[in-house]
Amino acid sequence: AQSVTQLDSHVSVSEGTPVLLRCNYSSSYSPSLFWYVQHPNKGLQLLLKYTSAATLVKGINGFEAEFKKSETSFHLTKPSAHMSDAAEHFCGVIDHAGNNRKLIWGLGTSLAVNP
Amino acid sequence: GAVVSQHPSRVICKSGTSVKIECRSLDFQATTMFWYRQFPKQSLMLMATSNEGSKATYEQGVEKDKFLINHASLTLSTLTVTSAHPEDSSFYICSARDPGTGPYQETQYFGPGTRLLVL
């Protein structure tokens, strides 16, 4: 069965410092992995995705994530946090089993950016 | 990325009335759309998968007669909350599946959400 674990429910950083949001997954198949960001009372915006191509994925707003199969991880990073990065971040894995492919979600990590 | 719209963004209704929420994929065709519910400070809970031209697939514990889903075209899915009660108050979000060029290329794009308040 697919599952996603976001290891930190809350991360706080100072503006201009690096960001690391951790995500581990379990999957019986070759996974597709995603990071989305959600600002308050908004929908989810795709930051980046891994879909069996390059293991280092570059996304929008300066975010990156590296797919590490041996560690079953897909951690999200950014070299320098900006105030606008403060939001809820969700990691997800696509369950490719069957025809009804669902996105399995982590519980989310709330990122706070301090001035 | 692809754009998904959702309407209305906010709705307040009286207990016992029905509310319809629309989800549209604006620049791609979506044979599959998803409806989620999100409680404050929580992750998304998948309610159902909406398939164009066929019946929706509901997750365990979601009442299909309560949450009616219609996916009549490749760009529109609707969720109707029937006989709404205060406990149905929540943030409802839809997404549309863009299949990309293959099974590992698919991506879900999300609408902006609908805040439902039932008085």
C-alpha cells in the first residue's frame, strides 16, 4: 500500500536561510511524487513533480526536490527562504495500481518564515 | 501549469438546502476529476473520483446520495451537497487529472476551493 510521511508538521526558518521539508514514501510500484503548496483559504499549487526522469527535480519559486529510491525519500529544499514561502506544503505519491489512480497525501508541513 | 476553476468560491446556505459546486478545467480535457474535503489545519480527504460519462467512485464512508457528482463533459464536474447540514460545512477542493504523455506523466491540477458554511 502507498503511504506518505511528512516528518515535520511544522518548520520555522529565517528569511534568507535554507529550507528543508522532509517526505518519505512507501510504494509497491515506481512512484510519481509531487510537492504542492497551499496558502490560506486557497487551492493547491504544484511546486514540482518526479515522474521517472531526472532524480533531481527543479520546480517553481526556486524549490528543488531529489528522488532517492534507496532512502524512499523526496525531500523539498530551497537555498534561501522568502517570506512568500510561508504556507502549508503537501507531499503526495501517485498510486499507479489499477485504473483509479489516486494521489496519496502526507499530512502536510506548515512552513513559517521569520523576518 | 494547467488552470482549474471552481465556482462559487464561497457559499452560505440554510440547513436543508442543496448546494452545487462546479469544477472546470480551462485549458485541457479531463476525463477524471477528484473531489476533496479539507478540515482546518488538516490534509486533504479524497471524497470521490469523478469519471466523464460514467458514475463516480466514492471513497469508503462518503455518502453517494449526500454528495452527488456529475461529470457530463470533459471540462466540467459538479458536486452537489444535498440537504446540507452544519456538519457539512467545510472547504471543498476539486482537481483535474492532466494525463500528460503517459501513465507516469500525469498531474493533478487543483481548483481554488469552495468554502461552504451551512447555517
